[in-house]
Amino acid sequence: MPRKSTMRDNVNVVRSRLPHLSDLSREKIELALLYYESSIDETVEAFKRDGAI
């Protein structure tokens, strides 16, 4: 599991790439990052693909 500060940084990167999802909870973004093994690119693409945008 990534360090807490690394996870926080990754959440911030995902949010910066998808600013219109600012209402999405940090926990949901963290769960997605964990599912995609902390790959920011895969997580962002999943949110786009699954209609979260």
C-alpha cells in the first residue's frame, strides 16, 4: 500500500486532471487508485471511460 502522503499526492493529481469531479470524495479516488495499483493514468482513464466525467 502506498504511503499516505504518496496517496494524497496521487489524489491531488487525479483531481487536477479532472477538475469537474471536485465533488468526488477523496475516498472514492483512493479506492480507484488502489484498484488500478496507484496508476494515475489508468485511474483517470477509468473515470473518463465509466462516464464519471
